[in-house]
Amino acid sequence: MKWPSSHRLQGARVDIELDIKVVIQATPFAMAYGYDDALAGRSDIGAVVSFTGLVRDFNETPDVTGLTLEHYPGMTESTLITIGEQAWQRWSLQAVRIIHRVGYLAPGDPIVRVLVASAHRREAFEACDFIMDFLKTQAPFWKKEHSTQGEYWVKERHSDQLDAARWS
């Protein structure tokens, strides 16, 4: 998998090279995916925090047999890059990687991986948490769960909105 190029954050007096990379893919990814790329040639990183979300066999029903994820190509990547940029503005970060799967996934399959590298652990933990909260509430993904009782679109959770609201 080839990573997209890094992005620039431009402000009135700043032009900072951001190491934010986003990949949306249908194929599975290894649990260490993105780690080597984020650390390559770096000695200024003191902490790497990652989150990997997995498909559960329960949610709105206790018998989930699978999940289909749809997204809006182009818009999804742009939204995830923007979320990464927002994290970059709040914390001192060295690298952000966001990998998200689409298509059909079975219980136990990895669905999302967020990796944040920073000089300090607290910033890496907080930025990773922030990115996940906003990914859950802002990224244009649609989930259809499959169960022994049929299929249904997953509804937005109020708790996800509350999690994102705590950052304002």
C-alpha cells in the first residue's frame, strides 16, 4: 500500500509540513500497519499511541454476523485529513496515520486503525482519542449490520456526540 503524500497546513504566518496519511481500503491490514512508516528516519518521537477498532458480534442486536461499510470516496479522505489537521493544531505531533476499511467485514475483523506519534505520551494519547471521537461523528461512513434477524443501518449514538463535544 502506498501512502498519499503529506499535507501542508497554511495560516497567516505559518506553513507547516504535516505528516498525516489516510488510507481507505477494502482489504485487511496488519495490526502494525503504519507504524514503520510513521517512524522511518525519525529520532524525535518519544511516544506512539494507536487504536485499532474491531467488528463485534453484537451491537443493536446480540447476533451480528457481519458489517458492511460504505463511504463517500474523496469526501471521506478529505474529512479524515481535516480531523488529523485539527489534532495537529491542538497537540505537538510528529505523525498521524488513519487506516479505515470499507466493504463487508466479519466479527473480529479490524475496521479502523489510528496511529499518532509525538515527542510525549500524553499528547499522543489525547490526539488519538480526539481523532477517534471525531472520526465516529464526522467521517462519512455508513454501517449496515447483518444479523440472524436481518439487516439494518446502524444509527448514530448520542454517546458518540457527547464524546466529541468534550473537546470543545
